[in-house]
Amino acid sequence: MTHYSLKKTIASILVAGSLGASTMVAAQDADAVEESGFGSAFQGWRGTASLGATSSTGNSEASNINGSVRLSKTVNRWEHLVFGSVFKGTSSIVVVERDQEGNPILGDDGRPQRTIVKGDNSDRIALGYQPKFYYNPKTYFFGILDWEQDEPGNIDNATRQIVGVGHRFFSNESGFLTAELGFGNKNTSLVVGDDVNGGIGYIGLNYLNHITDEVTFNADLRSDFGSDNTFVELGLGIAFKVSEKLAFKVAHFSRSNSDLSSGDSPLDSNSDSVTTLNLVVDI
């Protein structure tokens, strides 16, 4: 299967899961699940799914879609967290061809020559799994296994394997604050350039506050750092609840990945930012 086919398949799974997960769970036959040990493994999962999209046509064309799924299940002292996200965007614009001095190139009719340029402005897919074992109600040990692909960011694929310890400073009706510290290994294959592999340290912070019964604010920070690369991601979001299981969310993500620039584009940057407006469904 090609990388393009793999990305389309994973994106389809995430989007379909966002739209249909709650319906599938509700439609399961309870008796059949009880009789099947395999089926019972899918019971008890709770979480959220979000989906957002934009499209424009005319003198320029652009389309963007983003979605995410975050599910958790608790069994005794164990908590299992599964998560996935997709950011996919394409655009087509008309540009004037220019010579080396920056002057427009004229055609036989004396008019500037123009070219349609098409490409991906975002193309990121990420999947992950994080098990947690609670030593006590506030402190836990955890592991992280995840994978991502971000070709516009020069990442053909990247995987991490992390173990560490986390602590929940508070958790009540108003929200929670947790911090995680760990270490592990990261392998990054670049679209252009040498692979970046090696040991990393890891820091994670998660904060959520129920401002009112209808408004929730969240802030998440995660970073892994090694001798060859430092990655930092900051996520901010505010959700407005419109029903028991439905909310609209405005979210902003900033990502910084040092020393992964391909070096062959004037737009190469070590950082990216994305602002989204999503529909969020409780599962």
C-alpha cells in the first residue's frame, strides 16, 4: 500500500469514527457482547470525537478538514487512552511567472504568464495509545506509543516509545491539572534529509477548567527533547456546550520541531500553527 493510500485510509477511519461511533455503540446487541470476550473489550470506552471542515472556490480554491478521536477506558487501577487526529488541506492558486530579477514574464500577447499551483498546505495524521497504572489516586505510571506523518513539515513518519510517571495535582468538578515526566526513544524519517533517531526526555502538562456549566477551557503542553531534535506542541481550546452531548469548540495548536527543515523551500519553517472551529460529540 502506498503512503498516499495509507493516509487516505487512516483519514477515512478517523472521520467515519467521529461521525458514527456513538451510533454503533448504541446499536450493539447487549446479549451478543456478553457472550463474546472479544466484544466485551469494546465496552466501557468513553470520550469525544470532533470534526471541522472549510471549503472555498472561485479565483482560488482551498479545502481543509480536521478531525480527532479521544477515547478512554478504566479497569481497576488501569486507564487506557486511545487518540488520533488528522489535518488535511489542499489549495490551488494562480501565480504570475517571474524571471530571476523578479519581473513578470510576458507571453506573445504581451500579458504576464500565469500558472496554476496546486499543493497540500497541511497533511498530518497521528495515532497513539497511552496506558496508565495508578499507584494511588493522584500518581500514576504511564507509557506512550504513537505514530505521525506530516509531509509539509518534512516528516515522512515518526514514532515514539515513552515510559514515565504522572501526577494529578487536583481533580474536581471545576476541572483538573496533571503533569507527566518520562523518557524513551524517538525515530523520525524525513522526506528530505537524514533520519533523526535517539533517546528523548518527555514533559506533558494538561489543564482543564469548567468556567461555567456551558463553557470549558483547556490548555495542553507536550514536549520531547533530545540531542538532535526538540519538539514542542501547545494546544488551547474553548468549548461551548449546546446540548448534553454536543459542543462547538475553537482550538489553536502551535507546533515547533527544530532542525527538521528540508532546506529547499523559501517557506521552510520550524513551526506551524492551526486554528480550527469544530463540532464535538461526546461518545
